[in-house]
Amino acid sequence: MLQRLPLLVFSDLDGTLLNHHDYSWDAAQPALKRLRDIGAGLVLASSKTAAEIVGFRQAIGFSNMPSIVENGAGILAPGHPETDGPSEYLNILNILRHLPPGFRGFADMSVQEVSDRTGLDLVAAEKAQDRHFSEPGVWDGAPEDLGTFISEAGRYGLKARQGGRFLTLSFGKTKADAMSDVIRQLQPERTIALGDAPNDLEMILAADTGVVVANRYGAPIPLQAPEAERRIFRTTREGSEGWAEAILTLTAPDHKDS
Ligand SMILES: [Mg+2]
């Protein structure tokens, strides 16, 4: 019989496994090695696209695991798959044609414009435009028309979520939804989820142990009710150092879950 996965770790990228300021993950290396040594899995969960994530997943040595992409709207299978045709994405673009004008999505923008709006270089911007499950954009119409646009989109099943920079349209799945799909599939004995921002909170609360990685630059994850807070590990260090702090502590042989 196949051995059950002893531990499955879900992790946000920016500000969590990657440093906020220089995107380095060097400090996480000992913790990544620990996960490999104990036979644990690591599922990256990010707003990034499959094209943006696949190279990094390989670099950290977890190409055997699925990744949660586009904020939970989709899952990138293990390996180096030719990602399926972007049919869900084409659906979104089709629906947009039936909606009142005013939304300017990544599909309407040149690579240069995406680069200007995100701060990504042109190569990275092109990968960010290679979308399969969701469409980020900006509202160019009159502010008073936005409500109508969002409710019309809702009639087609599209959900609009306002992030820091973009209004993103998708069929509404979150990182936590995708996480429960992966858990159902892989049936791990134990789960840990790490994040640094309020949009990671659902995922953090859905794990056996949640980790809040300190981030002095962003909106904090507020204290939770005591029974939830007991299952949360809050790091003192930031970014990849905080990531290593949490994983090395929580996977230490003498560690006891509370
Ligand atoms: Mg983050």
C-alpha cells in the first residue's frame, strides 16, 4: 500500500516564502530540505499564473506537487504539464463582451502596459498575462457604473475581487477552496498553511496549524478568537527567515501540536 503523505504544507509566495524586499528564498533552504527529508509535500499558493510559478516550483524541488495559481481560481498539476487550454479564461473574456464597458483587463493591455502597472519586467509581465482562470484589470469607466458592472458580471457567475492594484474577475474559487480540493486528493495526515496577508487567512485557518509570517510592510492579520489563535504560529522573523523559523519549529522531532 502507498504510504500516506505525513505532512502537506501550503504556502503563499510573496512576503511568505519569498522576502518582501528582494524576493530571496535563501533563508528557507534548510526548512525546504527538512520537508524533503521527512517526505512532506509543499503546495505553492499564489496570485501568480502557472507560467510564473512552474520554474520556481522546479527550483525548490517540489515539481511532484500541484500548485494553486491565480489566487485559487485554478490548480497547476504536478510535473511540467502543457497546461490545459485556457477555456475558463476564454469564457471570462466572452462574458466580458456582454457586460457594460469600463473594465480594462490584462487581455486589453500590451505587455508594456502590464509591466508599467505591475512593476514587473517585460518577460515577467508576459508570464503574468498567460492566464487560464481569472482576469485582473482596472475600472476605467465612471465610478458610479462599477456597481452595475459587478452585479451584471455576477449574473454570469463571475465574481469580482478588489486587490491592492487590480479588480480581478473569476468564477469565485479562493485559495482555501483550492486547498480543500488538494487535501481531498492527497489525503495528508497533517497540514500546515503559511501566509503573510489577510487574503491568506482562510487558508491559514483551514490548516491543522496555520502560520502567520511577520510582515511589517503590509496590512496585518488580526488576532483571531482564542481557539483559532491556539492553532496559529506567528513568526518573529519576516519572509523566508520567518518561513524557516516556522517550518523548522513545527517539524522538529520533539514538537507537540497544542
Ligand atoms: Mg503574500
